[in-house]
Amino acid sequence: MAPRKGELTEEEKQLVAVISKGNVQEAVTLLGSKDVRINCLDEHGMTPLMHAAYKGKVEMCNLLLQHGADVNCNEHEHGYTALMFACLSGKKEIVWMMLEAGADTDVVNSVGRTAAQMAAFVGQHDCVTVINNFFPREKLDYYTKPQGLSKEPKLPVKLAGPLHKIITTTNLHPVKIVFLIKENPLLLEPEALKKCSAVLDLICEKCMKQRDMNEILAMKMHYISCIFQKCSSYPPEHTLEPLIKSLLKGRDGDCFPIYQEKFIRESIRKFPYCEATLLQQLVRSIAPVEIGSDPTAFSVLTQAITGQVGFVDAEFCTTCGEKGADKRCSVCKLVIYCGQDCQKLHWFTHKKVCKILKEKREKQELEAAKEKKRQEKLAEKELRSVESSEVPEKVGGENEACKEKEPETPTEGDRATEETVTSASAVETITDPDPQEGAGQ
Ligand SMILES: [Zn+2]
Ligand SMILES: [Zn+2]
């Protein structure tokens, strides 16, 4: 019999309490009791799994799922699911775990919000990213079986694993995707690349034509398909090196990767469903931007697909777009990478601007130091003038008063100075953000 709301046994009450504390050992013991039903409901219709998800207890969620907790139980008074509670907790591991356990992403709560929309609403953008990029393996495996009259499956079984890894990636940088393709020799065959591309197009079509249309996933599949397509036009013996170089090659002067920008823009434009809202949004954001200016097509696309807001280039590897890059070019100290391999790969093009960047940075630092000194002197002077104004009026005389007046009223020049100093000192102290951006404003 299905559990009724609010009819918890003593042990079940204990379990809920133990979950909040996160005591896994005690939970294991309680789950062994015959008086504990895994999907019991408290007075609000919350299951133990919902409690664990809401409290952000990763291990506890894992344990409950292992014990057969129903991930899609939908008895909560406001229609919240375990996935929604996971989103509220902001723990993306739990969100992922729920999805792997088969959580339905289309269910809405009593005010009509899906889990992803709820996560976005409460600012848990990493959770939105996880949901938007989740694609169950079974859905891909469908293409590894011959359908209809054909004897051959659309996707050879051996390609399903490596392709699945690529389509669930949250880093959409074209170089990163080429890395992932390169990683697996099976994928490098032109035939394999073409098959993957064709399957991705089919998934894209399905996403657009199904009842719950998913434009985000459709766009992602299409974009990755374009990269596979591009890869298939390169002879396999060079293992895509020439393509990577083309994607990284920067233009003279500022090293902006023109080809990469054009490739991403072109891929978006080729999206076959021109009536799609997402496509129109993307085109509207990208079209007015001159190539080489911000935002880049990559950042616009990433933001649309992963739901990342406040996308800052500085945190991401210049070569492959991996998040959390923290290695700096030791010469210019202005470009960051996720590791040495990426730095080496980028050097052929970065070396043309590295020295210029270095000089620029040094000049900025020098000026910042000068301005700092000037500011200190000014402050000292001001202090003295304050002290002297405390002295009886007559002592200074008219001349002196005039001289003192100057530093007291801040002129345009002074204000500008102040700004330069704050932004320039930010360059020195903050390690991550793009220093150029800070100084440029
Ligand atoms: Zn990298
Ligand atoms: Zn450099």
C-alpha cells in the first residue's frame, strides 16, 4: 500500500531527523528496520529522499537511492520533487545523482515551474547547467539498435560511450570538444565522425519536434554536430592538429581568434529551425557585435546553453575554455591556462603578442605605482592643510591660503587619477579577473 501523508512510524521520524544531521551510519541502521518505508511521507508529503536533497546531503541521497527511493515521487503539497529540492540546496552533485536515477525534468510544481526554472529563480545557476546538459545514456543507446527496415544501427555501439561523454560536457569550447574527440581513436575515423554528426542531427530534430520542445538541448546537439562535421573534413592522419591550430590562431595585434569566432557564429546560423526562439535570441545578441569585440559568440552560446550568468573570460582557459584555469603565462602574466599542455598549444599564436602585453602590463604597473605615490603626497599635503587651518586665521596670510586651496577642491585631473589608481591596484591584488578589462574602464 502506498504510504499516506503524515503517518510516520517512530523509526521513520527518527530517519528524517538523522537525515538532517547527515549521520549516514545511523541511517543505514534505520533503513534496515522493517518499520521504515523508504518512500514514507511526512505531513507535507516529503519523502526521506526529498529531505536529504533539500539539506544537500550527498551521501545520504546516494544511500536512499540505493535503497530504492523513488526519485519521481510527487506527493509534496506544493508539487516539489526531489530534483527541485536538490536545486534549492544548490548541490550540483545531488542534481546529477537525481538525473542519473531517472528524475523527470519536465515536471512542474504548483506554480508551474520546472526544477531548472526553480534553480534559476533562486540563483543556483550551476544546477541549471547540470539539468540543461544532462542527456541520459539510454536515449543515445536507442541509436545503437537497428530501427525499422535498416539492418545497420545509426550509431555503432562502440561509439556510444565516447559520444555520450561529449554531449554531456558543459564546456562548449570548440577546442575542448575537438580534444574530447581526439581523445578517442575510434571517433577519429571520418566515417565515425560523420555517423556521430548524423545522430546528433537526429537528436536535435527530436528535441524540436517532441511535445516538450527543448531548444537548448537541440541547439547544443546541433552545435556539437557542426564540430563533428568540421572534424570529418580533416584527414585523420593529422589527428585534428591543423583544426586546433586554426581555431586558436589569433589575429595580428590582439590575438583574437577570428576563425573560431566565425566558426561558432556560422554554426549557430546553420541551426535548421529558424523559428526557434533561442536561435533568434542568439542571433540578436551576436549579430550587432563586431568580430573581435565582446561578447564573443562562445560566451553568448555558453550562457544560453549552460545558463551561466556573469560569464567572465578571465576564469577560463584561453585555449580550451575549461573553468577554473589558474596558470598564468609567466612572461606577460595576462593570459591564463588550465595547464601546460594548453599553454604550449597556444604559444605559436600567443608569442606574437606576449611581449607587447608584458610591456603594456609593466607600463600600467609603473604608472599605478607613480599615481599611488602622488596620492600619498596629496593626502599628506591635505593633512597638513587641515592642521594649519586649525591655527588662528591670520597666521597664514592671503598668499598661503590661495596655495592651500588647490589640493582641497578636487579637479577633473584628480578624479581621473583616483580612478586609475583603484583599477590599477586591482590588477595587482586580484589574481583572477582580466586586468585589461579593469584598467580599460
Ligand atoms: Zn585548457
Ligand atoms: Zn604571455
